[in-house]
Amino acid sequence: MENTRFKISQYACAVLLIVSSIALVAYQVVEIDDVASGLLYYVAQSFLLAGSIFGLDQYIRIINKLYHEHKN
């Protein structure tokens, strides 16, 4: 049960990071027709962290699957 809550909160944070970065870029483009370099840095870091969250989980699943197949 605890592991499921952790995964849900982890995925929710990743999705919120992506959504917030897209929303901030859209707001800046509409308001000032430009995107500041600091915001681009935030977007890059957000996508990197979100990708790491999703990718790392998949990597661990693959390793566990291979370990259990090799063990049996």
C-alpha cells in the first residue's frame, strides 16, 4: 500500500512539473512574445527530472524482471 502511494505521488510530481513548465512558457509567449532564458532552464530541468522519474522506474522493473527470470 505504501509503495503505491509513493509511486502515485512520484508520478503526480512529474506530471505537475511538465504541466507547470508548459503553462509558464505559454503565459510568457502570450504576454511578452518571448521566452526568458531562466524559464528555458526551468523547462529543461523539469523535463529532465520527469523523464528520470519515469525512466528510472522502468529501468528498475526491467532489472527486477531479468533477476527473477535468472533466479528461477
